[in-house]
Amino acid sequence: MLLRRPQLLTVGTQAPDFTVTAPEGSAGLRAITRTDVGSRMNIRLVVEPQASEALKNVVRERLDIHNVAATGAAEYYPVCFFLKNDHDEILGGLLGNIWARCMHIATLWVAPILRQQGYGTALMHAAEGLARERACTLVYLETFSFQAPLFYARLGYETIAVLQDCPTGHQKHFLKKSL
């Protein structure tokens, strides 16, 4: 059964009525309320910087439902590799996910004392090995100019876009590697 998201903001012939308010104790945060004439509902746009994981998961899960309906790709695998010492202290790791035969590497970090010793490469090779096992055809990631774009280039990643001044004076690089 295909689940559909409710259409919260409908387009009608009459302009919606928006009200901007500052909720009590909000320290200046604003909520935008819309009275939707067609459904007789008040829809509020609320800023919640400290939203719970449960609230954030509602948004993620609803988008996932849409993505699966659009692509037919429902399998999702978290990717978590860690470098640990004898005391189980984490000295590095790689985090990401696999969906739709693509691996996204969201985070790669190696403790300064272990850098330039091949641990980052080992983490990347382990992730790419898992991607191949799961029949992925692509690995993609993002990094900043002050992080590791040259490291990824040495591993065969191709820069597909660069966002200038993100943050100011630096660049955000978007890279991919076909498997």
C-alpha cells in the first residue's frame, strides 16, 4: 500500500492568511500560522532548534516514504566503521548509509595522532568494499577545502561541484566515485 503525505499547504483561489507570532519563552523565535480556508485548519510553521530526534525522524521517515514510492528502492543500510584502541576508545570512524545502490559517506574522521598512517585510507577501502558487497554502483561524499579534498582525489574520487565561500573564504567540495 502506498502511503501519501497529507498536503498541508494547499493552493486555492483565495490568498492564505498568515500570522507571525513569537511564542512564549521563545527568545525571539517566530511561529508562522496559516489559516487554510479550504480545510479549516491552522497550519503553523514553528522553529525548533532543539527538536527531539523523534520529531526529526517524522520528517525523515515521511521523505523516505516519498523516495521509496518514487524509486522503488526500499533497502537502506547504515554504514558505521570505527577505529578503536585496546580500551575501546574511538580514534576514528566513517559514517554513512547505503540506499538505492549508492553509498553516501557523511563523516570520516581520524584522530590527529593516527593521521598520515593509512587509517583514513583503510576506512575508505572498508566502506567501498561494503558498497561493492551491497551492489552499489556509486559512492559520494562532501568535504571542505580545509579538510580532505586531495585525500579523496588520491583515492579516485572526482570533484563534481564546488560551492564557493562555504564557509566564507573556503569551499565545499562534492565528490563521487563509480564502482
